[in-house]
Amino acid sequence: MKRIAIIGMGLGADTVTPEAREAVERAGALIGAPRMLEYYRDTNKPSYPYYLSKDIAALIASENAETFAVLVSGDVGFYSAASGLAEALAEYELRFIPGISTVNAFFARLKLPWQDAAFISAHGRQTDIAGAVRRNRLTFCLTGNNISELGTALDAAGFGRVKTYVGENLGTETERVYETSAEDLMKAEYPPLTVLLFVNDAFNDGTPAGLPDDSFARVTGIPMTKSETRAVVLSKLRLRPADICWDVGAGTGSVTVEMALNAYRGHVYAVERREGAMPLIGQNCKSFHLGNVTCVCGEAPGALEQLPAPDAVFIGGSGGEIDGIVFSVLRKNPEARIVVTAVTPETVSSALTAFADAGLAPEIVQLNVARGKRAGGLHLMEARNPVTILSAGGKS
């Protein structure tokens, strides 16, 4: 059986381990990206400039050599091509040889421990950089010619001044390590081999429900779901960290904010027909440093057609279209969790009809809240309008 060593090249040939050097010496052929093979250009071994798993598998199957060294950048266990190679080459005898990753090198340059850091990659994949920085004191980020976009996303989420360390071309003659701010990332050009570390001493990884009403910016004429109602709504939604959420009739975005804080690995779509509410929702999201919210201005259910299938939906305002909204939700995901709030009997009736038409039997809770207010040296309880909360659907 052919034997294949998948070797983490660390920061280059000067940093590879003795185990890796021995594997290269014993290999009958070398495979890797041109940059990796350049380290061994003076050897007499056959070298093949392939880096895609399917191409490497096809080459090994067609070659007569019995031993191969596949060179990958960094460490084999950290956002590495090695994971795809392990699957593509499963029929062979595989050996993984670790290398010094950019994580090790960068934190060593900064003289910082890294056991409590969060690690993300924005290289060829979508990532909520603002969410990671909000929830962690230290966030290490691999990049991919998108540093300006990362800086823009952080600035939009209110993190423009967060301390940022930049590591360029680590392990090479042109290495640079320096401190800047997230907003400055938008203003310069960076080499492809750049890593970032964000330091947020004011990080907050909480997942609240029922935030104080005065936490949110308000505008006259734009409704807001109040704190106590939000707390019950969030409990009924039963959000998970990676959920895709819709907030239909988002108003000020108070429920949007709490959804986004709880579904921190997911995404929230705030749907609101009032164009004037869009800046307000954006302002409230920025106040809570959220990067996982998309505002959608339009009438439901029509505005819902463009959205991805939801896991959880809150309907706080329907414009009289609850039946159409519920239908749209369940057409995209029959197992979506739906929570509706109603302050009038007519809306309760419409919601009950919509759930019945969908074959769902909702749980119904009526919330009666009274808040205390001072009356001279005493306190009186001032009743608020009752709110009916209907919830149904979702996975058991």
C-alpha cells in the first residue's frame, strides 16, 4: 500500500520538525502548492505543483512511487488542507506530521498566551467577525485578501477602535508585526499572508432576554416590544446558537437584538415595512456590536420570499397578513418555531386561524404586566396593556 505523509510546513522549511525533514527525505515524490515546493527546489525528487485534494488523489493513484510527501502550509490541524486530503486519500496509509502554525508564531511574537483565544478563519468563507470580537477578549483571525472588509464590518458594529495586532508574512524576510486599530484596516493594503489579533477588554459573551427598554434608541411612531414581553418571547422561541431567525415587524429592533445575541453563530433578518425604521434598527444593532443582522425593508409576506429558510420566527407586526406570513414560514421550513404577539382580540383570532390552517395547535399565554412608579413617598403599580403570546412548531 502506498504511504503518504501529510506534512505541516509551519512558517517554511526552516521551521519544519526533524520528523518532517525525515519524511521528505524518504518520500519518492513531493506534492504541494508551488510556494511549498519552492523550499525543496534543489532536490532531485519528482515534484508536482498540486494543492486540490481531488488532483492530488488522482496523481497518487497514477504514479508508480510508493511513498509521497504532501506539503501543506501551517499546521495540519488548523484550517488546513489536510482535512480534505484525509478523506480523499483514505484508501492509503496516511501519516500526519504537525508544523508550527501561524497561531504559535504570532502569539509568540506578541509575547501573549493563547489558550483562551477564539480562532476563526475568514479565508474563503463567511464569518461574523464582529460577533467573535464581541464575545471574546482575544480573537485570532486568518485572512484572505479581505482585510478591508473585516475592518468595515467591525467599524459598522461599533468596534472601530478595538486594539488590533497585524502579522504580515510571518517567518519570512519581510515579516512585520505591529499594532493598529480595526478602523485603520480599511485604509491600507496588506499582503496575502496576513493574520490579525483583536483585543477586546470589554468583551461580553452574555445571551440576555428582556434587556431594559432604555437600552434601545427610540423614535416616535416606531413600536417596540417591551422588556417583559421580550423575555417571554425569547423563552418561547427556544433559540440555539446557530439558528437562522426572522423578526417580522421588527420596529425598533429590540427583539432583533436579543435574537442576534442568542443566535450568535446564526443570523437574524429584521423585516420592517417602515423605511424610517431601518436606521433605527441599525443604530440599536451597532450599540450591541452585532454583525449577524440583515435589515430587510418591505411588506410581509412578499419580503420574505428572498430570505433563507428560518429556524425561528417572531411575528410582532403582521399588517393583517398573519396567515400569509405563517404559510411563507412553513413553506420554507415546516419545522420552524413561530411565536406571535397580539394586543387585540382580532389579531389573536387571526393568529389562531393561521395556526389552525397550518395544522398547528399553539400554546397561548396572556401576559399582564404592572410596573411600579413613585407616588410621593409611596409606590403604585401601573398596569400595561395585556399581551397574548402564541407559539407553535419547531423540533421537539
